[in-house]
Amino acid sequence: MRLRPSRYNRGVGMRGPAAAVAVFVALAALPAGAQDKQIRQSILDLRSREAKVRYQAVVRLGRRGSAAKSAVSALLKLLDDPVSYVSTEVRLTLRRVGGSNPNALVKGLKSKNVEIRRGVAQVLDWNWAPPRGAPGSPPRLPIKKLDALVAALDDPDEQVRKHMASALVTYGERAIPALVKALDSPKIHLRTAAATALGNMPKELALADLLGALRSRKAGTRAAAAYGLRFPKKSAHKIVPPVHRVLDDKEPQVRAAAAETLGLLGGYADVVVPSLVRHLDDADESVRAACLHACVRYGKDAVGPLMRALKTEERPAALVALPRIGWPAVAALTGALGDPDSRYRADCAECLGGIGSPADSAAPDLQRLLEDEYPYVRAAAAVGLGGIGPGAWKAAAGLTTTLEDKDAGVRASSAQALGRVGVGAKSVVTGLGKSLQDPQAKVRVASAFALWRLGEDHTAALKMLRSVVGDKAAPLPLRVQAAGVLRTMRWDAREAIPELAACFVVDGETADPPELRAVAAHALGEIASASGVGLVERPDRWGRERNKIVRATVDLGLEWLAAHQDLTGEPLRGFWDADEFMKHDPAQDKCDGPGKALYDPGVTSLAVLSFLGLGYTDRGGANPYAKNVDGGLSYLMSIQDRPGCFGPRNHQKFVYNHALSTLALCEGWLLTRDARYRHAAQLGLDFIASARNPYGAWRYGVRAGDNDTSVTAWMVMALRIGDLAGLRVDLEAFDGAANWLHKMSDPEFGVTGYIQPGGSPARPEGLQDAFPAELSQSMTSAAWWGRYLCGSSAWKGAWGPGLAQIREIPPVWDPAKGCIDLYYWHWGTLTMHQAGTSDWKKWRGKLDQALLPVQHAAGSGSRAGSWDPIGPWGPDGGRVYSTAMALVMLQTPYRYTRGFMDPPELKEPFAAALPALKKAARDKNASVKGAAQHALARIRRDR
């Protein structure tokens, strides 16, 4: 009889940590000759055709530590093994044994195979620190080999260069001479990598060397030194003055590097910012871009100089910088709306629109500007109000009036603004309906966009857009604009597929101009992407009696969330305050259950997801929660730093906040196609890629060196939704994540561990007994869902055993037994819904029994609609967390369609567009080619 794994018998059957200890003891007890024989046999097994045999041989060698130094050369050849979990295990083994044979290891840096070079560089980057539980501490690489490491800084592969720069930092001052010499190299990659290593030296050992290199006669050396000086931030007072001086260097590469460094270091704003603004019209584009980014990082200190720059030749750059600075620029821009200079007024109005929701205090001033004597100022005011969005709803009456303006540009801007403000009043809809008949086509297109955004019947609007796209005699900019609106409409524009496909071929020979072909290809891709993904509104699914009860529960929960959101106050607005949400309640009836302030971004993201899951976006019309969604997403964008991380990194678990925020922005972009969200979502995905352990998964921090199943599941979810939304993602991350989840899963019982194979879920300190880990399969369900999202057959190995474990522990709301775990139920709900009808029906029934009766009912005061924060993670997230998690779970079957990761068959009407797209995928124009390839991938659901 086999024992089921538990916290008490994990070692039974040679599994878990106890098994590892037993193996080490057994190996140590073997005679030396027998040990050598085992090593030789393991080296022979590395050549096996069976991946399982190779993997086991690598594991055995890793357990031998430095005694297996003779295996290093053979292990290097497996760094490019086609099976990902084998190649990853090879890296871990080389981490243990490579230090005992450094000569063989370093030779791998000269391999022609890039995977071998990457693997060796990663091992060197790990600084010989043995993994937790491994015996011994391998020796450092001999110092005479540093020249080989420095030479690898010039490797053609970026990952190799990055790892080697990080590895050299660990050698401290012993590596400085070689790195300083590399600063004079004619190769830019080598200079940059060396400067990075010098700048990251502990205790700023290389600061004097970098400052000295800043005075070099070689422009490349000066630029590299300026780049490296951005890292030692503790000595900014020593660095900023000399770097500021080289901002006027005659070489553009030096000026650009200096501007970037000044922006990252900050300080001395009264001297530095005017210089940066002065260089906004630099002759070199890279310098202009660097100065622009630096001004944005200076924030409030840069507003005054940039406002003055609006009246100079630096005006175009200032128009870009001020909206990026955001809320700190609102007061100055609002005050300038009354300036005598009409162009200045128009510029300030557009900048306020670029800031978005945080600028809603300027809406009354912008509304007054709708009566300006100059038409381009009135148009700019309309653009500004549209950019603010739902926060400018009081200006809808003024925008409706300007729909009848004498100037066509004002009418078009007003129509588009009404769509973004989202007020579906009868007068607004009537006015937009009339504008569909406007003599100017651009007004008609803008009105069609607005009616669609308002959720009105867009049949007439779609018909008009199709006619414009298909009209070969219409002006090209107008056709491009109409195709762009169809792209925004996504699945709602599916009837326009024939017209979009016709943009590629006319009479079988002549194609439309590349600008139109590119937008049309993107539109086809967006329509196809939306057709195969869940995350779409399905109100018909709420029709059954059981679903009506759930819908009423969800609606009540959303009302509670909306009532406890911060939509006023500066500078942060639109967020859910995890620990002080009860400030919105009456004094005599305040909610309890605060969470922790550091999780504000995370609970805000969960709250936004709970609105998006029901189809509520930032659109107006019949949507009562447009302002809540817009505020939540705007808050998340306001706390994103330049590398793309959402929220502060002042605690180790900030990665949870980031993963959830990225997921919310990706879903926001997927559902709305609002360009405001695309950039933030893409930056968030890029940060996830940079935070991943090379060839591995994620844990706390950036490239932390170790992984865990919980963080990995959230990261994979954000990446996959970003991929389905058509954003750029690191596809290799899915392989690394699948490999980690495979390693953590017990192959026999299907249990997945948190940081150990088959181990138990984590529990906060002090709550281990109140909420026993054996009553939860949170990591097993998270791993199942993660494997499913990783695609291909990565998830199938855990199908049977993993589901069996989840089935045994269904949701039960029983505080006395300590079995409440909303985190587990969240992953379990996603998993069981995908598993199949029978499993889902049983799980859903248990979930309803657990959640519906314990929601605070209507009429129960300030708590009405919420769930008590009971469970292991309730004290961290609080009542906002528990309520949002419950709502997200109840929405699961309406959020993600079953089998949405399975490649669907290609169906009409997309098949009709295939010949044109295949031809466009070979187009000479790069933008057309890229757009067509993207569309084909979306239609076929390539992974």
C-alpha cells in the first residue's frame, strides 16, 4: 500500500528532503573505488538517447559535488540539450561541481554554440554559492582566469555579456584593472559591459576609475564611463557635477549617456534640468530622447522649464514630456489655459488630455475653452477632455454643443471625446447619430468610434466604416483612420473582414498603399485574437436561474468595491486602500478587516479584474463603473517606474503586486484597445521577462537565483494574457516555467510543492496551526493552471494525479477547521473549470455553498457585498482582497472559455483573408510584413 504524501510522511518511499539526505549519506559511505565507478557510469549515461536517463545521470553527478570534476567537460555538451529540464539541471549541477575544474568550465566560453556559452556564463554569474542543502562550498575561479572572463564581455550574445558583467563584480578590486582596460576597447559591447561591471562594484570601488575615464580622449571611453556612473547612486553628489559637464560634449554618444545618467541619479535640478531642456532640440535624435526621459524622471522639478520650452523651439519635445510627468504638471498646465497666446493654450489643453484621469480637475477650464475664438483651440480642448475620460463627464453637454461647430476639426474632436468621456445620455447619442450623416467623412468616422465606445447599437456605424475602408476613391488618411477604428472594435468588427482583406489586392494585381495595408493587417489580427479568447462579454450566460443568483451576488460585491475606492485626493487616486478602505464608511458603521498598505497595488489590480471580468471597462453608456475602472488602471499606470515595475520595490514580495498589475493592464488593453494601456502593459511584460531567472522561473526580486511556484504561476498568467492580447512576450519564459513546475511536481501523487518537490504550501508566520497546509492544494492547482497556460503538452503530466489531489479538498467555509483558503480556491476554480464538465459541476457546487451564504447581505450596513478576510492570507490583503478574490472566482466561467488555449480550427470568415495575408507576409515593406505575420499568428493561434 502506497502512502499519500503529507507533512508527516514526505520521506516515505525516498521522496523529498529526507530522501536527499539519505542519498548523500549513502554515497559518502561508498568506498572510493565504487564512487569513481559510479561517476564514470554517470558520464557514460550522459550520452543516452533517453532524456530521463540523461537527467538522472546529471542529478547523480550534482550530488557528488567536487568529486565529479572529471564530468565538467561532458556536462558542458548537454547545456544545449533539446529537453529543457535536462539543460536546466545541467546548469544546477555545474554550479556545484564546476568550481573544482575551472579550466574545463571556462573553455565553454569559447564554444561556437551559444547555448553552451550562455550556460557557462550563468554558472559563473551564480558566484559559486551552492544551492540550499548542497554540501560544501566550491572554490572561486583562480584570478589568472579573469582575462578570459573579461574577453567574454564582448560575446555577440547579450545574455552572455550580461552574465559575465555580473560575475566579474564578485571579484571586486581584483577585476578592476582588466575592466578599466576594457573601457578603451573599440568594441561598444565590451565597453558597455565593462562599465556596467565597474559601476556595480561593491562599496563603489571603481568610482574614481570611472570619473577618470570620463576625461579620456576617446569618445567611446567617455560615453562608457558616463553610462557606468549611473549605478553608484550613493555618491550622486560626486558624480552629477562632472557628468553634467560632459552634457555639452562634442560627441552625441557621450551627451546621450550623460543625459540618461543624470535622469537616473537625480539631484541638482536647478542646474541640470535647464541644461536638459536646452538639449531637447539637439541635432542628434538619441540625445533628444535621452534628455526627454531625464526630464520626465525629474518630475515636478522639470515642469517650470518645460512650460517655458512650450514657447520655444523645444516645443515638440515639451509636448511629449509634460504628459509623461503626469499629475505634478496639472496645476501649471491648467493655469496656462488662460494665456494670451492661442497656440500655447491649445498645447496645454492637449497636454492635459495626455495626462488622463489625474487631470480631471482641469475639466471645467477645458470646457470653457470649448468657446474659444480659435477653432484649433476648441479642438484641442475637446481632445483634452477626451483624454481625461470619464472624469470629464460634466463636460458632455459642452461637447454635444460643439458637435455642431462650424469647423469640421472641432466636430470630429468633440465626437471622439464623447466616446472617451463615456456619457451615454440621450442627447449625446442623438447628436452622434446626426453626426454619422456629417458631410465631412472624418466627423462620421469619429462619431462611429464614439457610438461603439458608448455601447450603443453600432450597426449603422459599422456599415459606414466598412464603406469608407472599401472606397478606393476616399482620401488615404481617412481610410487608415477608419481601419484603425475597426481594429479598436476587434470582434465587433468581424463583418468588416472582407473589406479589410480587400486592402491587400485590387483586381488581383494592385495593392493599396502600405500605410493602409499595415493597419488592415493589424485589424484582422485583432479580430482573430478576440474571437478565440475568453475575456469577452457574455451576458447571455447569466440567464439561468442559478446564474441569476450568482450575478446578484457579484453585483452586490462590485457595489461594495466601488463604494470603497479612493477616487479623490492627490497624488494617488483610483486605488483601493488595503489598510484604510473603511475611511469611506460612516463613523458609526465602519468595516473591519484591514490588510497591509504594501499590497495596495495588488488589491487594486484584483478589484479592477473583478470589474473587467463582468465586461465593465472604462467605456460609458450603460456602464455604471466606467470611472472606477478608469481610475484603477490610471492609478496602476501612475505607479509604474521606467523599467516597467508597478509600485515600489521596498519589500521582497513586490513581485506579486507587479504580476497582478500587469495582468490587469493586459486585460484592460485586451478589452478596450485603449492606447493608454498598451504601453504600460508592454513595459510590465518586459519587466517580467527581465526579472526571470535565466532558463528558470521567478521568485522574489529580479533574477533572484531561486524560484517558487506561487510567483511563477502569477507571472505565467500575466504573460499568457499579454500574449493573447497581441503584446510582445518572452516565449522562452513558458519553457522555463513549465520546467520548474515539472520539477516541483511529484510524478506519482501529482502534488506540487512551493519551493521543494511535492512539498506543502507556504503559510504566514503564526498561522500554520490555524490554517494547516495539508488542507490546501494551492500549489498543485496553481501549477496545473500554469502548465496549461505554458501550452503544448506541458500540463498533461499533472492532469490525472494533480486533479485527484484537488478533488479531495473542495472549498468549504469552516473557520473552526481552518480549511478556508481563497488563494487555493482561486487556482482550483481556474483548474477545475478547464478540467471538464463533471469536475467543474462538482467544484462549482461546493464553491457556491462556500461563498454565497457568507457574503454580507444587502442591508447589513457598510459590509454589505463583502466577504470577511478569513484565511491564511486574509491579514495581508484584508477585506478588499477577500471580496475581489471571491468575485473573480465566481466570474471564472464567464471570463475564460473552456479550452481557450487549444488551437481552434481555422473557420470562416478568416479563411477568406488568408491568401491576401500570406502574400502580405512577404511584403517588401517592413511594417506591412510584420503586421501580416502578426495577424496570421493570431488567426492560427500560433504559440
